[in-house]
Amino acid sequence: MRAAIHLAGFALLAGCTTGPFSTLDPSGPAAESIAQLWWLMLGASVIVFLLVIGIFVTGFARPGWGTSVPPHRWIVLGGYVLPALVVVPLIAYALSAGERLLPLPGITPPRIDVRAERWRWNFTYPEHGGAATVNRLHLPAGSPVDVVVTSSDVIHSFWVPRLAGKVDAIPGVTNVWRIQADKPGTYEGQCAEFCGLDHARMRFEVVVHAPGDYAAALAAAAKAQP
């Protein structure tokens, strides 16, 4: 029994480690806001859990402890007041975090067209002579970029966990997502919507370059495409 508990503990700790698809290891402002929302939700859930368990244990340890409180008051406090104190701030923060992912007016960053198809990702860079790459997205570090996402066949989902949230790629529809990588490096992306038998192959790389090297690296990458 003790060995099983230790193994379960190790499994839980392993799930907390960072990796290429970890949303808790953000490398951009959009992903940072999502990670902060996750931690906030975790903290709120822990507080509520401890409060409920505390009332539960107190009820067992001190029989009759809650009888002085009328039943309707328990319903109001537990069914209305407590959820409002927890849920309303979470919703407000979630809406604020969501705004950071949208291409709001006032800034017009570079645009990259993303077209998903089974089983590949096609990236086109209109501001760089229409250069195109397959399964490898190139970005400049420290600058926002609007990715315009669509699909040629079925619904896919564009997702780079360490840079931003998910956005659907839908045939005949274009969705715009604003992403930014804080520093040069290589990040992993994938399709987060089951799209068929080879769905697992719908992965791509995101290569982030220093601003001064971006144009040259993109030109070289485009020429190297078959």
C-alpha cells in the first residue's frame, strides 16, 4: 500500500514537469496570461476544497455544530455567496486574459497565413515576398504576429502551448490569433483537434529568430523547402 502511494506521488510530480507542450512554461505574453489564469484557478479551487473539508470535518468532530444556522442560510451562503466570491473574479480575469489573445485595433503587426490540411501545416509570409514553409513556422522574437488560420479540408486546431492558446482552423473561415515569442528558440506546435487517422502527424516546429536575423533566416528556410 505504501509503495502504491509513493508511485502515485511520483506520477503526480512527473506530470508537473515542464516540456515542449507544457502550458505552465510560457514563453510569450499570451501563454503567460493563460498560465496565470491556471494558477489562479488552482489556488481558488484549493481554498474552496479546504473550506468544504473543514466544514465536513467539523460537523463530524462536533455533532450539532451547524444546527444554529438556519437551513436557508446554508443554501444562500454555500449556493450563492461562495460561488459568487470565487467564480466572478475568475470570469473577470479570464475575460481580461482572453483580450490579450485577440488582434485588437490600434496595432498592425506582421501577418502570417496558416493553412492546415491533412496532414501538414502550410505557412505563407505575405510581407516577405510570399515566402512559404511547410511544418515549420518562423517568427521574430519580441514582436507580436497575427496568424490568420484556415483549413483546406476538415476542422483542425492550431496550438503552440508555450506561446498561445488554441485556435480552430475551419474550412471557409479565417480566424486571427495574435502570438509573440519573448526570446529566440524552438517551440513545438500541434493540431489539437482530432482530424482523422493520422492526426498524430499534425505537428510542426516554431523557430523564433532574433529580430535582425529573421528576414535572412526566413528567406533561407523558404529556399530550402522542396
